[in-house]
Amino acid sequence: MKKILLLTIGMIGLSASAQNVMTPELLWQLGRVSPLGITKDGKNIIYKVSIPSVEENKSDSKVYSVSVSGGKATEITDYEALLNDKNLSPDGKLLLASKEIKVGKVLGKDYYPNLDQSNVQVYDGLDYRHWDTWNDGTHNHVVYSNATDKENFIDIMKDEPFDSPQKPFGGDEDYIWSPDGKSIVYVSKKLEGTKYATSTNTDLYQYDLATKTTKNLTEKNLGYDTAPQFSPNGDLTWLQMKRDGYEADKNDIIVRFKGMDMNLTGAWDGTVDSFNWSADGKKVYFLAPINGTKQLFEVNFPGMTRIAVTVRQITEGDFDVTGIVGFSSDKVIVTRTDFNHATEIYSYDFKKKSFNQITKVNDAAYSKIALSKFEKRYVTTTDGKKMLVWVVLPPNFDKTKKYPTLLYCQGGPQSALTQFYSFRWNFQVMAAQGYIIVAPNRRGMQGHGVEWNEQISKDWGGQVMDDYLSAIDDVSKESYIDKARLGAVGASYGGYSVFYLAGIHQKRFKTFISHCGVYNLQSMYGTTEEVFFNNWDHGGAYWEKDNAVAQKTFTEFNPINNVAKWDTPILIFQGGKDYRVPIGQGQEAFQAAQLRGIKSRFVLLPEENHWVLKPQNAQVWQKEFFRWLKETL
């Protein structure tokens, strides 16, 4: 492959006194910053800092206040009254919330009350488990109550076997008051059982407090409708995906203006993460992936005028803008990360076009360690496209030396590989242990246009695998890469990628690590909980013999069909409560490796889901990750 371009080095940040490097132990001592909002007077930012305790296997948190201009932060306890509460009705009398409500019969004792010691579960349809939880007949319901009497509430979804907030990740962003306080708008997928598991058709519903009736506001759209907000002028706004069953469809900003739905980002070749209205109602600010980062954008709202709708990128640089906290005068308050720094709060000055770091929770920790370097380069793919590849180099990098190198395979499969800061897949920690990381923005990555993002669907083992190999082959031409010590690592679809590459890599790699990876597409189809995902990405079910697309997926792209070619050590992590990629996937892969006499290890995390959340389990994960690399690379 021909190397097209090597762009500037991102962040060096080394000093003569910074001799230490990031370690897994230090990583889990960092404070995790979560903004709670801007105070009603616009003068201060309220934020929470959580610090995990490995010894106690839990996290403790404190809340702080700091000026929007920066400066010394003050710890506070009673902060709720300082912030605007979106769940409080406009007149201040009613409070929105969500409650888990028992709706359906599932348990043995639901059917047979005299057998109350049984632990039987009875299901008549799918959606019997989701993410990491079995369905026990309870559902999230939106409720409201008197603001001073939260115990006596009215369930606006009474007796409905549906959820709002949406499971598993929905929160109070799934419900809002109308500007006049006479109705509630909420998100729900009003399907149950097998229909629920095979569809992404969430809608926005409006509940009228006076008539106690509910109206579907987005009935005509068959994909996701989420994130409802009202503009300063009272126009309902939300995020919308058009196609049912396609969870990674282009996400657009829709405004309902004078009865007409206006798509503000439909002509823009990208996908929206989240959005906020400007105070004057003339613009919408939003976050979106772009060229291996996440940045702040704006789009104007023309109303009924003939002014064209224009999307404009506001920020630019080798970092991620990860959240919009709010606005203060001519500034926007955001959160930001990069490969070397966990989340902190910044202000961005629209006039000066510059950032100011507000919180500095982890600055002291970072000042004592040598930071990694990272480079952005472009690689030519086998079909002649330019592919962005992040290359992360160890602290105190010496180009005259040779380094073991890891190909990082991103999950998703349609997700952005940007300047993220993970507390598990942490490039800073990996590089600090002496490894170079090659992270390609392969097919399926957001931020390179809709076509690039969609090319992975129904082609899991096709062009994307060539993209991976193009990236590692190109970077391996550098003199500082030890080509005899290459590894490939990844989780979820990245774990699938590892299993697939293990059968086609032709001796490139010396070791593999897969976390909660898809190994057998047929058994995955039979046990995963969100069937719509498999239907879309694989083109149908494995038993559809006349479906050429599905048959190609379940044969040519199924890692089990190349397992006879496995010849390389492999470490397999698996969460016991992962129902997205269930435990059998890891078990099947480990059993195959063991029976074929391949050096392999199975690390089961019985109480973890698709992720690793408990501090001590996370430390074991890190130690096993690097122990394996030390043994095999």
C-alpha cells in the first residue's frame, strides 16, 4: 500500500520531570467528571466527580461548583435548587419522573400465587431479556406528581407493557413537559414480545393532562424517533432515523414548525449525536463525528423564510467534544476528551474561536506522567479509498527502536473511532506499556460520510477486513514497527473482527485478544436479544435458503468456518450477563481453540455485561490483558 499523507503529531506534552507513565492502577484513580448543569443565574457550572475505589469495589462522588470563567472549584452539597429542573412543570407545581411498574405476568408466582417459592419464568414472546437483565414483567413508566408529594403519582402509561425511558440506556431525556405545561411528550417503542425484538420503531407520544389521552406524534416514521426538545419558540424538535430495524441509520434533526416537519440536516452527509437550541431560537448546535474526532456544529433554522439551511462546523482539532452542557453569554460550555485526557469541562468562545479549560480534576495526575504521542495518517485501501488511521506511540517514543504493535478493532460495528478516553480500551495505558496502537477508521465508521458508514452492513467479513489489513500493513513499513510482534485486539464487533482475522491473517499476527466477540453468527442469531440488529446487518435469518445475502453472511462471513485455519494464541474475555453477545460466543471460541491445541485462555466475568464496570473486575481485566501480551507478544 502507498502511504498517502502523514499529518501533524497531535499531543506530545512531555517534560523533563515527567518520567512515569500511565498504568491501569492510576487510570482507575482518575476523577470522572459529569456536568450537572449551569446555575439559573448563568454564573456557575455544577458538576460531579466520581472516583472509583478499587479496595471497596465501588465509586464515591462529590459535587462541585465553579465559575463559567474558570477558577477555584468549591464543594457543595445542596445544589438542586441552583439548577433549572427540566422535570418541573412550567408553573412549578408538578414533577415528572419514571417508575418501574409491574405490568405483565412472567414469574411462576404471578400465575400460581400459592407457589410463591418457585423461580420459574414463563415467556410467550421474545424480549425475554435485554442487555443484562431478564424481563420480570416490570416496565419503565413516565409518571407525574405534585412537586411536594412525590409518593402519590399518576402513571400516564397505566397498564401498558411498554417502556419509557427506553431500555437499556434511556434516561430522563426521554420525557419532557410541553412549554405550556398542559401535556407531556415522551419516547416509547409501543411493541411487545417478538415484535419489540425485531423493530427499532420508537415514537414520540403526547399525553394530555386534561383529557388523559395519548397521541402518537411520529406515527408515519418507522425508525427511531428520540431526544425530544422544544425550541425557545415552542417548536417540537427531535432526532430521527428513517428505516425500521437499522439502529445505525443516519440520525437527523427534525423540527415540527407550523405543522410541517423540517429536516435540518437531511442534506448534510453526516449523522447527529445530540443537539441543543440557541437561546434565540435561530440556530441548533449539535455534536457529530467528523474525520476521526467529534466536533461542535451549528445549523440555522430558517422558519418560513427562503434562507437556505446551512450546516457549519464550529470546532476543529485532535480532540472530541463529547457533550453540550449549556450556554453562557457568548460561550458554550462543553465536555472534551482526547487519547491522553479523560473528560473535563471547557468553555468555547464563539467570538474568539478558542477553548478555555474550566475543570482541571486530573491535571495534577497527568503532570506527573509522560504522555503518549498520536499521529493521524491516511492509508490507501484495496478499493482505492483514503482511510484515516490513528497511530498512538509510546511515551518517550524513540524512532530508532522497534516496538510491538497492536491493531485495534473497533466495535459497533457502525460507530465512530474518535479521540475517546475509555477506562478499559485505553490507548494511553496500552502505549505506556510499550505498545504502538494502530486504530483504523475502517468501513462502518461514522464521520466519513453516510456511504462509508453503511458499507459494512451485510459485509462484515468483506471490505472491512481488507481495511484492517491495509492499515496494519501500511504502518508496518515504518522502521520502528517490530513486524514479528504484531497483535490484534477488540471488543464486540471488534471481537468478531479478531475471531475472523484469526482465520485469514496469513501469519501477520502473533497474538489475538477478543472481548465479548461474535464467534458463531448462527448461534448469535439464536440467542441475542435485539434481533433487528442481526436481521439488518446480516440480511435476514440463517434458515432463509433463498436469501443470497443472508446465506453469504452466515457462511462466508462466519468466523467458525475459518477456525480450521487458526494457528495463533488467543485470549477470550466474556461477560456472564452479556445478553447482546451471549456467553456461548466466548465459550464456543475457547473450546475450539483448546480442542485444536492452540494456546488460549478464557476469562469469564460472571457479573459483568458487555462492559466491565466494577473496579476490581476492571483491574483484573487490565492485568490479564497485559499478562497475555507479555506471554505471547
